[in-house]
Amino acid sequence: MGTGAIIVIVLIVALVFWFVAIYNSFVRMNAGIDNAYKQIDVQLKRRYDLIPNLVEAVRGYMKFEKETLEAVISARSKAMSAQPGAEKFAAEGALSGVLGKLMAVAENYPDLKSNQQVATLMEELRTTENQLSFARQYYNDSVMTLNTKVGQFPSNIIAGMFNFRAKTYFQIEEAARATPKVDLNL
């Protein structure tokens, strides 16, 4: 076997290893994105469990905020039943918006703020919202990494061959980005 044949064999082996490495990186990225999405689900479950307790705890104090409480309950139901993907992202954005309004309203009730049960639930909800925010950020970072690789040459060739596609970012709707407006004029 000549030197030329050895060089060709080495190049073919190197190309195969490169191909396998790119393929495996796509598999690893997809698994990371799936894990990141499941971490969001864990925080959402915690949020869903906290909301009914919080609503019950503040119901007596917030007689005049019935509409806010009903909006929270309705948004929670919609978010829990939403399909994964864009529908889930939109429903979660709406729920975040009404929860922000509930928390802002609760801050304006001195008796409510001094209630230890409500204070504990509000702190748990704030903590959950922070963890949810970090989980969403990690998910979006993972999606960005995959989407970049899917679009870059030459990895886009392997992505196309094995049907690796760009993923959707977790985004909130414009309405959920607005600061909640609270009017306590009765």
C-alpha cells in the first residue's frame, strides 16, 4: 500500500469522525433543549400549585379585586391546558402578566402584606417566577446554540441530511411585557 493510499484512508477516517462528531453534537443539543423545556415544566408545575393557594389566601382581603383573581384563575387554566410550543408560550406569557398584576395589587393592601401566609406564598411565587425566568433563559440559550449550528456551513448539510431543524424560542406576548397598571380607586 502506497503513501497516497494511506493519506486517502486517513482523510476518509478523519471525515467520518468529523461527520459523527457533528451528528452527535446535534443529538446532544436536542437532548439539552428537551431537558431545558422540561425544567420550565417543573417550574410551571410549581407555579400552578402555588396559584390556587395564593388566590385563596388573598380572596378575603381583596374583595374589590375579584376581576384580578378571576383573571389569574382563568389564565392558569389556559396555561395548564395549552399545547407545547407557541400556544404554551403565549399562555404562559398571559399568565405572567396577570400574576404581575396580582402581586402589584397585593402590595397595596397593608393588611394583606402583613399576613404571614400570604407573605410566604408571595415569596414562594416570586422565587418560582425567578427560577422560571432562569429556566426560560437557559432554554432560549440552548435553542440559540442549536439554531446557530443548524444554519452554519458545513454543519447545515448534516442537519439537513438528518432532519435537524431550528427550534422556536420561548417568547412572551407584547401584552405581558407591559407593566401592570393597578387602580385602587374604589
